Amino acid sequence: MSLDPYRIFDPEPKLRALAYELYEQVQNLPIISPHGHVEPRLLAENPPFPDPTELILIPDHYIYRLLYSQGIPLEKLGIPTLDGTPVETDHRKIWQLFADHYHLFAGTPTGYWLAHEFSAVFGIHEKLNSTNAQSIYDQLSACLAQPEFRPRALFERFNIEVLTTTDSPSDDLIYHQQIRASGWPGRVIPCFRPDALFEIAKPTWRQELAALEQAVGNSISTFGDFITALEKRRAYFKTLGAVSTDQGIETAYTQKLSQNEIDSIFQHALKGNVTPQEAQLFIAHMLMEMARMSIEDGLVMQIHVGVLRDHNRQVYSRFGANKGCDIPIPTEFTRNLYELLNAYGNDPRLTLVVFTADETNYARELAPLAGHYPAMRLGAAWWFHDSFQGMLRFREMMTETASIYNTVGFTDDTRAFCSIPARHDLARRVDATFLARLVGRHLIDMEDASRMIRALAYDLPQKVYKLN
Amino acid sequence: MSLDPYRIFDPEPKLRALAYELYEQVQNLPIISPHGHVEPRLLAENPPFPDPTELILIPDHYIYRLLYSQGIPLEKLGIPTLDGTPVETDHRKIWQLFADHYHLFAGTPTGYWLAHEFSAVFGIHEKLNSTNAQSIYDQLSACLAQPEFRPRALFERFNIEVLTTTDSPSDDLIYHQQIRASGWPGRVIPCFRPDALFEIAKPTWRQELAALEQAVGNSISTFGDFITALEKRRAYFKTLGAVSTDQGIETAYTQKLSQNEIDSIFQHALKGNVTPQEAQLFIAHMLMEMARMSIEDGLVMQIHVGVLRDHNRQVYSRFGANKGCDIPIPTEFTRNLYELLNAYGNDPRLTLVVFTADETNYARELAPLAGHYPAMRLGAAWWFHDSFQGMLRFREMMTETASIYNTVGFTDDTRAFCSIPARHDLARRVDATFLARLVGRHLIDMEDASRMIRALAYDLPQKVYKLN
Amino acid sequence: MSLDPYRIFDPEPKLRALAYELYEQVQNLPIISPHGHVEPRLLAENPPFPDPTELILIPDHYIYRLLYSQGIPLEKLGIPTLDGTPVETDHRKIWQLFADHYHLFAGTPTGYWLAHEFSAVFGIHEKLNSTNAQSIYDQLSACLAQPEFRPRALFERFNIEVLTTTDSPSDDLIYHQQIRASGWPGRVIPCFRPDALFEIAKPTWRQELAALEQAVGNSISTFGDFITALEKRRAYFKTLGAVSTDQGIETAYTQKLSQNEIDSIFQHALKGNVTPQEAQLFIAHMLMEMARMSIEDGLVMQIHVGVLRDHNRQVYSRFGANKGCDIPIPTEFTRNLYELLNAYGNDPRLTLVVFTADETNYARELAPLAGHYPAMRLGAAWWFHDSFQGMLRFREMMTETASIYNTVGFTDDTRAFCSIPARHDLARRVDATFLARLVGRHLIDMEDASRMIRALAYDLPQKVYKLN
């Protein structure tokens, strides 16, 4: 079970050879990771990774949501609870349970990434199963005890050129400061993600606002203060290398409110009595503000649209957010982005990168919009679609109308640090497969394809995110 | 035109060989048919099948809807009318008309199933056409006159292990009783389908309720009585082997009403003055009740969502329901199932099998939901999507997020008894094709694939529907 | 870079051979173009084409929208402005700019069509780039100076049997008259497109109505007058060979209003005070009227549904309509066409050809509707989907439920005259690819496939549009 050099490519010999030829051209290019969720602390403090269960299973909701779907309680998987419910603490026992159900992952991207990670990162070429579970645990543990498996060593071995984290506007970015101060040359940069500050109907909002007040060192009592504070924090993020912002939103609805309207909504928020409609309008208006600020300070604006968070209230209340029960909803862009694109979409100073979890938007709305507006670019296949079939569908539905040159290459968006090489390698292989098919049909030639595979693997993310 | 042993598989030699190797492992497994519309009378009374036209064409709206779409009146095809309009009665003439237009079915699943059925069931390897129409009619007629072509003989020859019918809660299940009493060992079981009892705004509802009253032997004058009656009938269905319920619904909207609300709606229904909104809420509430009952009595809960019935009122009023003019509508699950899944979706005693006719739900909502909630499973590609491309799209859009282990294998859902082997064989071939591609790309290995093909063909339906 | 004879086909040798065998059967059939936007003046006056930039780039929003999306101002591409803003007039300079960015088109249908057009029409086998831009400009210019490159000569060389233009009901069709009077045998026919007359809330509507009044020679002061005028103009269009009408509409919503309602809306329109809802209802009602008229006069009724025009107001106000910023929206057909299909869908005298830009409608709604209603046919993959992947998805999602015989073959829908052969050739190659796959899987045999490829390339458009 060592990794086949031709994996992912179409098995037809001619296409396989073409894909391999293209893949070889980018296989060893550095990894640019312009959006993700790795903890900056890992690279600031460079601690050894804990045991295999804590490294691989417990932080990865892709893994335990599937085990949960087959009836395994999250408590048995050691997922920490908020309400004090005791959970399994024997990590070897959890690992055994995982191994006993490893067949569930066959055909899923998680199964593929794990196989890659075990083999390429840890030199384990067996498939995990009930019998070898403990011996594989031993092998992984032995690796993790060595200095070559500390975060910075892996960062270098993975050939990561840029790694972007995701951070609250109020964050002091202490780990980013430490990384810079340490002299270690790895480029780890923050991304400005203000969601919690824009969700004004949530009970935690006042707390978020207080954190922002503290971060900027003054009180915020008007919408104007709020905007000024955000602008300050964006500037601060830039001093630590930030090139982008990000927003996770249920819909892409945009609307510019009048000064009076937005002031009044903000006052309602301060008093804790916003209506659901006001909460929606606030986000619609903040999308306009974020676009305006991006034009002014040059940060790339990203939006991730269309996931209903924490669908399972029972899991949410016991285990908290990001536990595998976020479920996509249908979304719309043509009308929702109308106001934003008409206000700012013709301005080449803006870069708006749009991600969706609803594939029906690809060919219908997103490709036509990105194939017209100078400001708009298409984010990579996201979340559930960050997979062989998902990435292929993305290319097939986006390329003809938008051209690959209005896309931004691959985004791993992961919190699983050791899966980063597997994910980027898969993306490069899928792109090689896609382009080989175009060459095989004489829709493009190898000169085109070589330029395109390099653009997707490296040139586009570097250029769109202004990383050189 | 005898059936090619490698049909359906990818023609590329390596993939074809892999697919064939996988297919061989399940080719001869017994057929489990956990949902369908075969008349139990056939297997109770075991009559000879009537002539070819009555066997193949007249009951199959897949066939005559396409002939109708090309301008052939249903009257000319012998479809019985409700309003007394005379129809063609010369079955050889109808057969000739069918043969004259047989080319219309090229590339449709009906065309493929018919070719399989003619060849594998009846030994006819020619393609039907204007010239051979009558001689093929003769050959089919000769077959049907023989005892080996009676329903029970075919049931055994088809290697059917379980066949599920679809039945009204008020049905006395007399044919199921007869089958059991006959000593014939074929396993034919009912499925509890209460749609007509839940559509309280329909003029026929009082009649349906009267039938239920008669079935339980007492009057139903409150919502409480109604629920008790349903529970009794579910228990009765179980005595005859039932393992499941089914509901056909336009939307999956679920909502638990208060006792007062639901009582009041039920009283309005009894008085015949429900509003359209009340009728919708009644179904939304009954979905909650059905889930609760399933948790209590263990029947698997199935829902088939998103088809607008009897779109063509002219055809409906002359010919009745199920005449090929049911048309899908867009559906939604993330928000619609929110209440049901939050109430019961974490309970492993519930199995909720969801079918949709809207493929946009596959990757966006259904796979993420089934890949999280322990109670949820994904029904097979349904109706229009029970086809080569349809089943392949289902696997491609569902597997990566949900894993095949949250699906339930194949469901033929047919009223065309003689097409059952063709349909299951096609499903097994499509799954072999899909899995061979994964093996060919090294996304899985043959050990995985062998386990998966067997799960899809046999183990999953057996397990999910609790059939052993 | 001469065109590969096997381009587009699957590279797998067996499938490639099958596809080629099928393609050869239709490769040289005449082109039927039942819907498009070529100017009839070209074929009436038969002028030499202007220079390459004016021939290829300036009229083709497929080309310049992509250049615009990458930050090139339309002014620099010589797109004429409405507001007097000066634009680049040096066509060699524009051509150079185009060539400098030619790589953007790799993998887009425009890129493929251009390669075909350069090679097959103009004998230029090099790929356009910065270096050869001027020499290719020279070669193209030299061609255009020759009589063999005048419109009528190309029409004949392209082997066009019928070319349909798109025309306002008020148009005098003078160019169509001239073509007929000229003795030249090319068949160029008009199509009746009344959109501007049905958009009663637009400020230009009164002007459109005035033009209609002038065309029919009497004043229009009631809805009855309006209908009579339309009927007259349809009759006039028929005298010049018209076989069809067309409507571009945002939604397919249909509703028959009462005489009072429609009269009242029409009076509001005359007074210039219609509400948005009245404007929508007017179109919903006019769809019913157009279907009725089609039944009476035999014109095929086409609808193109679901594109929001002129999304970019800045581009629209400076450059006008059809400038590459029309963006699709989600659409629905099952409920929207309910009233029209129930009123007229069973009438075989009606042919309703439906085009959508929302692929989610294909398998869900359109194929089931066309696979049932005698009056309904499926228009070809439209606009953004007129491409290799787009046409393949169309066949894959439509064929199984609707059968190819409820489709209408290919529609080029282009204003780029010289791209017509490239587009029809691509469609034939895609269909050959699709059918070869069905043959390769033994879903159909070569006899079926031969009939089907011919139907798609020639027989279906000829029959559906009543062209022989």
C-alpha cells in the first residue's frame, strides 16, 4: 500500500502519461496556503505533537462526524465536552475504535488524505485495521517523539512557502509576533476574520465588542467608532503580514444602508434589541464596508457562503462549535452580490474571492460573474467539495465560462497540519487529470496546459493574494 | 443482440477488468427489494401473466409517457380510462404501435431494461421493430403460457430473497396472509404507506379515514384516536413481516405542533374545512409522529420527497393517478428536516431513509446530513434517476461526504415485476463501474472495493432494513 | 496546430474509433441554424467583412468580457460607447492586446472556436500570441479582401441550409425581402421576437408600441388591438419564411388573466403607470397568448429563460446591452409552466422549445416535462453551456428521461458568423462522443447510434422547426 505514483490520474494510458507529465512540472513547487485554520501557536512554540489520537482524530471533525453518523458516541472518541460530561481518556482505546471502523472512510477524501499522511509523512504503508491498530499507534508515537516531527521541521519538510491562519480582529497576534521575533524564516501570516463582530444578534456579541474595544484601546459607542476600530485592526494585521480578510456568511446578500439606518441598527445592537432582519441587514451592509476598506488598504476580501452552522443543537450544546454538524444550504449570488459588484466590482483595486458550498452556483452564477467583473475571483472547491470528485466538478463547471485565470488555485482550509501536503498534492493531481483530458481531446495543447498547471499550483495564489 | 457480459462497464480495458472482477463477486447474490410496487396478489394467486401488452406496456408509465410525449394518444395504447372513453383493445395492434416507436427508447433506462428483460427472461435477443413485432409477440405469448413464467416461478428464478410491496394502513393484507398460509417460502412483506390518510384537504380523505376506522374496528373522532389507530395498524403490519413505512411528500418540512394546534387541525379536517396551510402543517407534524412511532416500534421510516403528482390535469381526470405526469420540484432538506433531526436524529433506534428527485440536494444537503446524524441514511437514486447516469451521479455526489456506509444499496421501486432482475443487475454493474474507477485511481484498493460492492448489493439493505 | 481529426472524442482507442465512425456519418450534412443573431444585412448586401478586429473581437462579447474580467478596459478594446467616451480606434493595437492575452481563452469554448475558425476558415494554423499577432492580422486581412470571404460565399462554403435571424415584430424585414428578391438561393429566415413589446414597465415601451403601430398601419389603444397587431405581424413574418417565435424571459411563470385584468394592465401601460407585479403578470399572460397564436398559425414557440440582463449598470450605461454582463439566475419550470402546459401542452399543434441557463432544471424538471407533454421540446444547451462540458452535461442529464427525440438538435445562437461551422462541428463531435460511450457500454448499438447522430445533427431541427 505504498502510494502509487500515478494515483488519481485517469487510468487510460495516454491520459495517464499526459497527466503525469503535467503533474511532474508542479509536484515540487512550494506550497502556498492562503487560507486555513492551523494554530499559529504550533509554529511559535514548536512543541512536539501529542499522541496519534490527539494529533489525528480529536481535532478533525471530518473524521469523527463519520464515526458519529454510524452510531459511535462522540464521548467514546474523546471529544472534549463543554458541560462536563466525562469522555474517554484512553487514547489507545479511542485509536482502536477508529481502526475498527476505518473501512467507513473508503472512498472519502479523509480516507485518501490519511493514507497519504500515514505513508508520506510517517512512513506507514499498511492500511489501518483492527489488528494492526496498536502497532501503528506505536510507530506514529515513535515518530512524534523525534525532533524531525516538530511543527517547524514539518513546515520545512512540507515545503510550505506561506501559511495563513485565521484570526479574530481583536486578537493580539502574539504567536505571529513570536514567530517573527524568533528568527525562524517560516512565513506564517494572519487573516482578519470578523464574523463574531458582525453577528450582532448573538448573545456573545457584546463580549466580542468589548474585546475589540480593548484591542484598539478606546470605547466604541457609534457605528463610526466601530468602523474606525476595524480599520485600525486591519492596519495592525497588515503589520504582521496579513494579505486578506475572510467572512463566513449564510447568504451573500449585500446592501448599502443609509447612515441613519446603519447607525440606528448599531445602537439597537448596543442595547441588545436587534431584530433578526436588522441582524441580516447589518451583515449585508458590512459586506459593503469590507469591500470599501479592501479597496483602501489592499487586503484581499474572501467570503465563504452558505453553511448553516451547528445544525445539531444537542451536539452543539454539549461539544460546542465546529463538531461536524454544519450543513450547507442553497445560496444565490447574481442578485445577492448585485449591489456590491455594482458599487465596487469594476474597481481593479478590489479582489473579492468567493467560496460556496452549493455547487449549483458554479456554472449558473459564479463563473459568469467572475468571467465578467474585474474584481471577482473564484475560490477553490470548498469543504465537502475539497475532494477528487468535488475538485473535478469545480474545474468542469467553472473553467469554460470563467477561465482558470479567474480562479485562485488551491486552498486547503484545514486545521489538520499534517494533512496539508496530502491535500495540495491531491489538488495538483486533480488539476493534472483535468488538464490532461483537455489535451487528450485537443481542446488545448501542452504549452497551454503547462502554463495552466503552474498557474493553478503556484502562480495564481501568489498573484491573487499579492504574496510576492 | 445478446447481452454483452461487459455491458455498462467503462470500455477502458483495465477499468473494465476491475469492474468485471467486482461485479462477479455479487452477480449471483440474492435480490433484496426493500421498496417497490408489485401487486401481492400476483404472488398470492400465482396466475399466469396475461399477454405481452398487458404484461409489459399497459402497467408501465415509464413506457407510455414517452410514447405520449411523441404524440401518441394514451387511448391508442389501451390505457384504461376512468370516464368511459373507449380505448384500443386489440393488444397486437398496440404492440405494433409500440414496436413502430421502439427507437424512442434508445439511451433511456427503459430501453436498457427492456433489452435485458427480453433477452434474459424471455430468451429474445432481437431488437423489437416494426417488422418483427408480431413474431416477438408470439414468442412472448408462448413463454407466458408456460408454468415457468408464472409469478412464483419467476420470483424463484430471479433469486429474490425479499420483496416488499406498498400498502395502505387500512389494507387487510389478505394477499400477504394468503402467501404465508400457502406454505410457499417466498418472502413477500408489506410496507406501511399512509399518504392518503395524511392528505387531509383532499376530497377523498373522509373515505380513507372511514376505511381506517373499519380496519381498527372503532370510530376516530380525535387526533389521539387517529394516532392510536395508526399505531395499531403498524403493529398489524409487523405481524405480516413489515419492516418499514413510506411517505411520498412534496416537501420535507417538519414541525411539531402543540397538542392544541394539532387537535384543532384534525377537527377542521373532520369538518372538511382545512386551509391549505393547515394541510401542510398536518403533514409536517405527522412526520414527527411517524419518527416517534418508528423509534418505538422499530419500523424503518422512508420518505420520498419532491414530486408534484398529476401535473397534467387532463390526463389525470381521464386516466387517473400514476400516468407518467408526475414532475419533480426543487426541494430542501437542511432547514426542512431541522426539527425532526434535532428531536430524533441522534437516536440510533431511528432509521430515516431519505429519497429525493432533486439531485441538487445530493452533495449540498443530504450527504452532509447523512454523514453526521446517526439516524439518517440515503435512499437510492430515485425514479428518473434510477438509470446508468443517474446512479453514477448519485455515487459521485454522495460517496465522498456520506461514505457508502450511510446509503442503503439499491431500491427498484417498480411495478414491473419482470424488470426486477434487469434493474438490480444494472445497479450492481454501475456500482462495479464506480468502484473500479476508484481502484483504478488508487483511491481505494480491491479489498475495500470487494467489501463495498457486497455492502451495496446485499449487506447494506439487509442491515438497514433489519431483514435478517 | 492544425485541427486534429479526432479532437473532442474520448482518447480511449475504442471509444475514439466509435465516435469517429459516428461523426463521419454527419460531418458533411448541411447546417441548419434555427436560432441565431447574424445580421440579415450581411447576406442581403454581401459586403466584404471589415478588418479582423471588427470581424472577430468587437462584436463578440464572449471574447471581450473575459478580457474585461482580467482588468482590460472595454475602451481599450474599441467597444463603441453610447455616451461619447472615446475608445481605441487603432485596430492593430487592439488586436495586439487581444493576442497578448490569448492564453486566457485556453479551456474555454471561445478558445476552441477561434482555433477552429482560424484554421478551417482562414487557413491559419498557428496559435495567436504576442509575437505573431501582426502577421496573423495581415493574413486575416488578406483573406477578407478576397471575394471568397464575402458573406454569401462563406454561407455557401459553410454548407448552411437554413439560417434564422432574430427580429423585432415591427421590423420591415427589408433585408429578408432583398435576399429573396436577389435571386440568391440562400435560405435566410426571420424569427419573431417580441420581448421589447412585452416589457411594459420599461421607459422605451411606448416607443416600441409606436413602431408596432406604424408597422401595422393603425393605432393600438386596447389590448385587443395589441393582440391583433401581433397576429398580423406574425402573418407577415410567415410570408418571409418565418417558422418560429422567440422570447427571452427572466422566469417561465405563466398565467391566464381575465379579460378585465389584462385590459386594465394594458391601459396602465399606456398611461405609463404599471406596477412591477403588473409587468410580470403581463408577460405571464403573453406567454399564454403566444402559445395560443402558435397553435393557430403554426409558428414554433421558443422561450429562453433565466438570464438577468445588464447586471453591470456601469457597463450598461456606457456601452449598452449585450456587453457580456448578463448573468443567469435560478429558474423553475414545473410550477411556472403549469398553466400553459395544462392549457396547451396536450395539443400536438403546439411546439414549445424551452431553453434554460440553469442546468439544475435539466434532469429535475425539463426532461420529465418534455418526456410527457406532446407539445414540449428541449432546446439545446444554451449560452454559457454551449461548450464541450456544457453540451455533454446536457446530454447526460436530459437523454435518459426525455429521450433525444424530445430535443431539437443544436442551436448556435451566435452573432459571430464565421464561428458557425466551428460551433456545429463541436456539437456534432460532442454528440458522437456521447453516443460512442453509450455504444461502448452496450446501452445502445450502432444502428441506434447512427439514427441518433443523424437526428441530432439534421433530422430533429428540420422536423421540429418544420423546415422541409
